[in-house]
Amino acid sequence: MKLRTIYAHLDNELKRIEESLEKTVHSEQPTLQQASTQLLNAGGKRIRPVLVLLAGRFGQYDKDVTKKVAVSLELIHMASLVHDDVIDDAELRRGEKTVKTKWDNRVAMYTGDYIFAKALDIMADIPSISAHSRLSLTILEVCKGEIEQIKEKFDWEQSLRTYLRRIRRKTALLIAASCQLGAISTNAPKPYSEALYRFGYNMGMAYQITDDILDFTASEKQLGKPAGSDLMQGNITLPVLYAIQNNECKEKLQQLIGLGNEQAVADAVNIVLESGGIAYAEEMSRTYLQKALFALEGLPVSKQRKTLEDIAKVIGKRKF
Amino acid sequence: MKLRTIYAHLDNELKRIEESLEKTVHSEQPTLQQASTQLLNAGGKRIRPVLVLLAGRFGQYDKDVTKKVAVSLELIHMASLVHDDVIDDAELRRGEKTVKTKWDNRVAMYTGDYIFAKALDIMADIPSISAHSRLSLTILEVCKGEIEQIKEKFDWEQSLRTYLRRIRRKTALLIAASCQLGAISTNAPKPYSEALYRFGYNMGMAYQITDDILDFTASEKQLGKPAGSDLMQGNITLPVLYAIQNNECKEKLQQLIGLGNEQAVADAVNIVLESGGIAYAEEMSRTYLQKALFALEGLPVSKQRKTLEDIAKVIGKRKF
């Protein structure tokens, strides 16, 4: 089953969110307008808005409030991506030139600042102190993750714990916050918002691990950037961490990354594929998904719970 | 009278704010730690914290709450400075190398992001929705100002209105917010927080106009950067706007900026000085200061009101 099919019943709401995103990033400054539109059209799965919409249904659902939370979280995600691309010096994202490539780092910086400020402004309408407080903490962690990512690049001695902390901050916490804030903003009972947080957190971990696997197993066309890109940028992901337990593999990979040409990338990808690192990472992703599904048991049986369950299952199996 | 003397009675509180700022920007990541410390030590007058401390006294003063608001606003100011330096491509600030000069634009970007996230995190503790909402709006406007500044650089046809809108966003609104949030966070009566907002807004406008004057009238030693720097970066400030009403002046200035060498800068500064633009800007600054002082009349006679009055008077006369 496709992700879009699972939440087809949210299509109308998602369409309104899309409209609201477009309206929000609208600017009279031409570069900003073009850069924001570029980011918006690069799209992605809008998984954070979907989770907000579903989580909101465990409380006194309010379309307007939920839409605002959903738009705000997607904007924060977008802002973090555009700043991330500066830090990663990334040329492409989802097959499109990044803002920093098409313009420059300065434009990427202020586009991110602007989108982020818009997100805060929309969130300010939500009359829940605990929502604001949760969001601020999440943003702080995401920022720390952005910085750690630089520090930990090309660090061949990093531990599994370092990797997990990094993807927690990079991905899992904002997905967890989407679930939790969706629930908090409609005054869902606390046990529900906590279960949703655990669901989001564990699904987010599985999601990022899967992303890190796909960097080796998917095609350039599927990824929108060459396979092995993460590795060549020095991001030591889970499959790599597994592979470099073997010292010979580690030395070879270091050499190949040093070379950096097309053949070297292909060879590096092969080393990781042959190491068993993919199976290891898949197993860990599965474990997180099981935890996510387990968290759902704390929620009342309902259509929205079933949808979350289906999403988690698809996330675990996605091929790109 | 010196600024520091006027609020000498706040010294203990300011010391604690300084400690809290240091503790807050502490990071285990060495570059981030050094960059933040650099920013912190570049110092400045801590005018925003002072205003928060004074405004807070018009409500049920709470040292802890007020300290948090003060620290948060100073951090937001710091974050905006470090991103501003990227946009302005500024080499020096207050005589010190900027973060983007000492490291690079990437470090400046994530240092700003990090400090900003810390500010939000501290602010999240303040249990007032209207405070959060005011702050978000202010941040959005500050961001818009950051972007306008680029667009309006070297725009010789801009109007007085454009200039005023830009300094409003660049400076006045955050100073106004410092006064207002200081009052809101201690539950001061609404007419007081509104009067304080007007005071801060008008004083902020006067403050920035004075800054723009000093770029021409102060020495390199006083400024911590060469005189005429703003103009050479293409920032069309109030004295320049006045000077270029004369077409001959305008053409000469455009030529000189094109040249960009030391003699050209000195000549450009002289043209502005001889145009009468300084007197014109001083007059406008005085008008804003009078409005600021008038706003104070809406507040009960008190030591804090007297201190605000003295601050405004000194701001209007400062020579660097």
C-alpha cells in the first residue's frame, strides 16, 4: 500500500494545509519568494502535517487549530532543511538544486530564518503554554543536532550511541513533537499525548535509519541524488558503523572517500553492501517500528489509530 | 551622565544576567563555545536587559521571571547580530572580528541558530501567551528587516518611509518588545505596558538614527570600524538620504562608493557632513526622543520612570 492511499481521507485537509503553506511563505521580496517556493515544491511527503492531523483527532478536534500546528511544524522542518543544506554543502535535494546551490549560503540562511519566524508566528496563536514549551525544547535539540552533525562528520571512532543521538535530534524529535503537539493542541488526555510522542519518536528513529539504508540501496533516480552521497559527505550512518567494525573495511572506505571519484563511490557503496551493515540496520529499524506499534496500544481503537499503524508499517517497508 | 551611572542600582541584577548569558551559551562544541563567547564579550550596552528590568518594575516584580525575559531578549539580539553580519558581509563589529570573519558564514549561521533556540527555550518558561505572541511577531518583523536590508542596499531611489520602516524592524521593534515584555511578564496593567511599548519604540528609532549619524561623525576608534562603513556597504541611512536630494551630491557619492578606496571613503563622508544631513537626522532623532519622553507620562512617577527618562536623554546625546 502507498503512503498517500493510507491517508487519502485526509486529502481535503492536506490540500488546505498546502494552500496555507503557500500563502504563508509568500513574500514580496522576489528571491525569498522564489527560494521558498522552490523549497515548498521540493515537497516531500508532508508526513509531519499528516501526523498532526491524526494526533489532533484524539482530543476535541478543531480544524483551525490543528491546521495551524501542522503548518507550523512543516515550516520548521523546511527551515531546518535549508539550513542543513548549508551545513552539509548539499548540491541536490530530492533531485532539485538546493537553495544554497541555486542562490548562495546567504540566501539559504535568510530564507530559513524567514520561514522559521513565520512558523513561530503561526504557532503563537495556539493558546497552550505546554505546546510552546515542548516546541522550544524540540527546536533547541534540532539545533544541537545540526551542530553535532558537523562535529561528527568523518569521525570514524564514533559510537552507536553517538549515531542514535544524532538521528534522534535530526529527525525523531520533530516527528515526535508533531504527534504530541497535535494532541496537546486539541486537549487530548495526557496519556494519549504521551503515547503519541512515543509512537512518533520510535517511528522517527525507524524512518531515519531507513533513510540511511536507502542511501546505499536505492538508485540515483529514486534518491534524487547519487547513491552513497551521505557517506561521501562524511556522514557515518548505521550501515557504515557496522561495516567499519572490520578494520580492513574501515581503511578501504577511508581511502575511497579520500579519492572521491565516481568509481570510488561505487566501490565504497559495495563495501558497505557486502558488510552485512544493511541487514543490521534493517533489524534495528524493525525494533524501533515495533516499539512505535506498541505505543499505539495506549490509544483507543479508532480509525486514526489504524491509520497511524498503517503509516508505521509502510514506513518500515519503503524502498525510496 | 554616563549610561552605566544611570542604572548603577541595577548592577547586581545585571551581573546575574551576565552570568546567566554565559551559562546559557555554554556549549561542549568548541567552535560554538568560542563563537558564542566572542559574541558575548563583544558586549554592547545590554540596553535590552536594562529596559526589561525597569519595565518589569511596573508590575508585580519577579526577579526570576524578569531575568529570564531579559536574557532571552539579549540572546535574540545577539543571534540577529551574527546573522546580520553574514548578510552585511561585515568584517568588524565593535572593533572585534565578527564570527563570520573569524570562522565562516556556516559557523555564523549555526551559532545564530543555536543562540536563538536557547532564547526561545528560556522564554518558553514564561507563562504568558500574549508575551509569546508579541515576541513571535517581533521576531518575524526583525527577520523581514534583515531581508529588506539586502533588497534596499544601494537603492538610491528609496524614500524616507522605506528607511524608517527598515530601522523600525532592524532596531526599534526589539527595543519596544523589551519594554513591553518586561511589563507583560510581571502582569503590569495594560496601559503601562502599552506606554512602555511606545517609549521603547520611539527611543529605538532615535537610537538607530543616532547610530546612523555616528557612522559619519565618530572616529574609527570610537566606532570600532572605519567611519563611513555603513555607506560603503550600500546602506542608505538618513544623513545620506538627505544629502542625495541634491542630484550633484548623489552622483558624486555613487562614483566614490564605486571607487571604494580610503580617499574615496573620506570624500564621501565629507560630502554627507557638508550636506546638512547630520543636522536633519539629529532633528528627527530629537523628535522621536520627545515622543518617547511623552509616552513616559502614561506611567506612575517612580524611580524606574525617572531612570527610563534619563536613559532616553543620554541616548539622544551619545557621541559613540
